[in-house]
Amino acid sequence: MSLSQRMQANNARIDVICASAPVVPVLTLENAEQALGVCTALVRGGLTVLEITLRSEYGLKAIKQLKMALPEAIIGAGTVLTPKQYDACVEAGADFIVSPGSTAQLLQHGSQSDVPLLPGIASVSEAMEAMVFGYRRFKLFPASIVGGTDFLKSIGGPISELKFCPTGGIKPTNAVDYLALPNVMCVGGTWLTPAALVQQEDWRAIEVLARNAVALGTP
């Protein structure tokens, strides 16, 4: 497969993943019990795409665990900063990779992998740099700080082929505004797992939050 064909396939794969649910929970998991409780509740609530960040030491183990425990879920690895981390996540079974920003090394590495990368960008220039490698799908981060919906509307004119998953500062109160834009595939959210509910192991309440998030994507 040529580089161009691989990137077309990877962009298409990201489209399928992001079309699976309007909100992608961004999760930092600390242990096996927490990972299973939280993620089972989210999947039962209809959010089948999960981003497991590498912000905790359990991140990689959580990806392996969830791939086995929740085969119906699409498990992504988030906060991936280096090619070495990328490879470790692929080995753990991640279905896709997400980075908060992008470097030439990471973009190059992702362009050579069959596991797609959703690179983070915060400006038009960064998006154009990534386009050189064949990327057309991006994480806008931190969305609320770099311009939010105004940024997305502005970039949609000159470069309409790009699609985004805005993350950072997204809440139930503004998610609908993002999801209404033609160049937004889905949004990333951290509000679905409040610390108090996780601490209390109130999985039912988290399932309800997930169902409410799914409803955000209903016209």
C-alpha cells in the first residue's frame, strides 16, 4: 500500500470511528476496577468510542484490559507524544491514536502505521503542516482557548476538506454548538466521569451521563 493510499484509508477509518458517537469520553484511569466500571457504564450508555490517555501509569494496561473486556468498544490511546509511545499503544491493541499536538516525527510515524493517528492542532499553520503528510482529520486542542466554534467556522471556508474533533473546554452546554458545524465529526469530553461519581463507583449515574451525551447528537 502506498503512503497516499494508507493515509486515505486512515482518514476514512477516523471518519468511521468518529461517526460512532457524538462524544468521545477522554479518560484517565488509575486501576483495573475503575477502568472496567467506568468504561462498561459509558458503553452501556451508548458511547462506544473511548480515548484512554497515557496520563496515568495504568493507561497502557487499561487499553489491553478494555480490548479484552469490551470487544464492542473502539479503544483509542490519548496523550501520545512520541513514536515510542505510539508503538506501545499499538502493541497494547489501540484502535486509534490521539495526540494533543503534533511534531514532524509523530506525523511521519503515524503516516506509516495502519493504526490511524488523530493529531492535535491549534492553528491553521499546524493543520497545513500535517496536510503535507496526508492528514485531513484533526483534534482541535485546546478548543475553547484557540478559538472554539469561531476558529472552526473560519477554517471551514479556505480548507473545507478538513474535519475535527474539538476537545478542551467542551461541556454539555456548548457541545451542541460544535456538533452543529459541518466540519465537526464529534467532540471530546471529560465531563462524563466526575471524580465524585468515580470515587463512589456510581456507574449507573455515569451511564445516564453517557445517554445524555448520545442525545446531544440527535438533531
